[in-house]
Amino acid sequence: MQRSRSSLASAVLALALAIAALCAQPATATPAQAAPLPRPVVTTGQGRLAGQVAGQADEFLGVPYAAPPVGSLRFSPPERPARWSGTRDAVRQAPACLQFSPFGLRDPDNVSEDCLYLDVYRPRHAHPGDRLPVLFWIHGGGYSQGTGTQFGGRTMAELTGSVVVSINYRLGQAGYLALPELSRDNTPRSGSYGLMDQIAALHWTRANISAFGGDPADIALWGQSAGSASICAMLTSPQTTGLFSRAILQSGPCDMLRAPSAAEAAEEARAFADAAGCPDPGTRAACLRSAPATGLIAAARTHPTSGPAFGDGLLPAQPSEAIASGRWNKVPILIGSTRAESRLFVALTQPQLTAQEYTEQIDATYGPAAQQVLARYPVAAHPSPYDALSAVLTDSTFACHTLSTARTFAGQVPTYVYEFDDPHSPTLFGAQVPGLDMANAHSAELAYLHDFTMADRPLTAVQTTLADDMKRRWAAFARTGVPDVVGETRWPPARARHTVLTLTPGHTHTSTAFATDHQCGFWADPASPDDGKRRT
């Protein structure tokens, strides 16, 4: 029973983390009759950059934060970017990193191993020394796909007076391959190159963001799904101490998205190397570094990555356990989830689920505890078997693990918890299944926080009002550590009553019913079907 339950949970979470296929909002065009606006120019540690004006914001796109990780630098820690002379154009976004799963890019050919770049968005007329808050975005995608270029920050910057940084990092086994033959020569003895990329981008931001008007002492980490799980790792890594001042975790609670141990990751890495045609330990490192990218991607189809591993100098402990014990980089936390996270995954895998199939799946998954689950989630209490299974998986994974992670944080630092609940939210473009209610599914909130064109329809006026309120709250948290906005509902920190702010168009409000709504007492009971911890 435990094995089948873990198998289902792993499949659901792997699919959950693999959904981050998003697209950037195009910049506003300058009227043909208007005189060209002067291009914004900044000086970084590597040289001068000339960006472009977009509405009431400046954009600096395709900025290198590390050397290209190609050739001998494949499967190596990121190195410093080269300096350049003159002024570098920063008006074109970089390609995505190699994609190790086939879902997510509008242009699947626009990929490269030379991908360690970031985009910076700032309010127009920002100047060095303005000390604006910085939102440092890490995209999701199951550690296997996606790109930071899909998340525009222009609207956030111009609406809130903040600076937004969105990064690329290596994915799949290019970013996470804990093979001792590759990692023994680097200082932390780690194969979590994608996590190293994220930290390198954070170091670059600390060193250079003041040139854009940002405050290097006021950086909020911000991520969703696998991006949130990456922040769980950064919260506990000794390599990130003092580099950030807040953290925002969306749909990626730390005690659900557990990292593999170094031993587990090494075993996975050896199996991957064998599948990639590099079985000999004596030549394995050179073989993998010279293998065609297509061969690495093909091997990953049957040997997907589990993301960053713990048990090395980069990530010494399981993040959730380090946080629970108080051994982490303590900062204020904003954390939350969407109302019906798992609708997306059930819709993509079992859209025509029948009542009999639902019962059989619950029986196979929960064994002796199946009747308890069916009693609490009967098909008759839901519009369809699809809705019933979505509720089971939402509550047992994202919702209740978000609550338990928030409780752990709240006992140590100021913590603010939200639930996104728009019963008419857009669905990801191309993902809508006719006849199914997919509102509030995983990734639903992203259209409200980013310049994002992968929604299947634009936001309505009332939804845009909610989106503006959310952006202002996120930026207020980045600025002060308190996500309150003048004239809007006060967001109290989570304490004994574990108050949650419900983000709803026209009716954002506080609630203490989250645990009841998602039956978290049932799922938290040691005798319940969900007594095991989840790992990606």
C-alpha cells in the first residue's frame, strides 16, 4: 500500500513540477510619430549595457551572469562572465537552457547550452542609489524545462517601483547530475549545477543591482513550483547566507518537495550515464562532457532528474528538516498555493475518469485506508470523479503541506500565508479540456503576477484589479517584509490561528478555515493515508 501511494504521489508531483510553460508579454511599441526615447544605459562589473524603454519601465535583456557552461565547463560550477569593451546591447532575450521534457516553449528550437543569462526590469527614470526593492524570480518546471524569459517583469516594475530580475539556470541532468566522477573536483563536491547557477545569479545581482537603482541589501527570493523548491534549498544552503532578505514561495512547500540524498542522487546519476552511453567509470566524465545534447535529453526520458541533492557542501541537510530544526537563513516568508492545484494534473492525465475508476484508484493507492478517503471524498459530494480526485490530491499534497510548512516557518519568523481563489481564472493556453473546470489549478496565479501570455484568455477588469493588488502586496513584502497595501484588507501574519489571506476578485479577505476546507487534520494524522513525506 505504501509503495503504490508513493508511486502515485511521485507521479503527481513530478508532473506538478513540470508545469511552468509560460510566455513573456511583448513590450509596448513606441508610436511611429514619436521621437525615439533615449536608451537607458548602466555600468556593471563586466561593462556597459544599453537596454530599452518599454512603457514606464526599462528592460535590460539577455545579460550574462556566468560564462557559457559549454565544452569543459559542462557539468562544472558556473564561472564568472567575461568583461566586454564598449557598450553591449541588452535588448534581446537569451535562448532557453536545454529542455529535458517536451512541454513548455513556444519556440522549441530556441534553446542552447549557452544560456546563463538574466533579464532586469526597473521603473523608468530609476538611478543608481535609489535603493529600490528587488524581486529575484526563479521559474519552475520540474527542474527539467522552462525559462526565465517567459516571465516579463515590466508591469511589476512600473506599477510598484521595484526592480525585477528573472533568471535562466541549467535544467535536467545538465543542471542536476550528482556523479562523483564529475563533482569530486569542485569545492562543495556537488552535482547540483542548476542550484549553483541560481546562487551565481544571486551573487551577480548583489554585486550589480545598485547600478539599476536596486538595493543589494533588499532582495526577495521569489519562485513557484520547482522555483519554490529551489528557494527551500537556498534558505538552507551555507553558500547563500546574507545574500537575501525575504523569500516568497508559491505552490512549492518545502516539506512536500523533498530532495534526494547524495547517495540516492549518485545512484540515479550512474543509471543516467549508462543510458547516455557512458558506462565506464574511468571515462565517464569525459564521455558525458563530449556527448551530444540530444543524447543527454534522450537518456533523461527514462531517467528524469530529481533536482538538487542534499548531503554535500552546497546543501548539507534535507531543507525541510534543516528549517524545522532552525538551521537556516532566517528571513520573513510569504507562502501559499492555489485553491485547486491538482486540477491541472488530473485534467492532463485522467480527464475522463469514471466513478468506478476513481474508487479503484483510491483502493490501489491507499489500501486499508481507502475507505477513510472515500468516506471523506465521496464522488457524490463532487461534480464529477475528476473533481473528487483533484480534491484528494490537492488537499493531501499542496494545500496541507503548504499549511504545515507555513506553521514551521511561523514558529521562527514572520510568515504570511495566502490562498489564490479565482473561480474564473484563465487556464494555461492549450491545456483546457472541454467540459472540465480547471480554474484555480497549479500555475493559475502566474497570470496575475507576471507579464504572461500563456493564459487561454486575458484577464477581465475585476481580475486585473486583483492582479494589481497582488503585485503591490508582493512588492510591499519585498520592500518591508509586510505584504500590506494602503486601503486594502490587512494581511495578518500566521500565528496560533494560522490566518490565511484569500485572494479573490472583488472579495480578498482573511480566513481561518483553510485547514478545515482542505481536511488537513485528516491528512496530518499519523494514522492517515498521508503519513509519509513526499519527494520530487
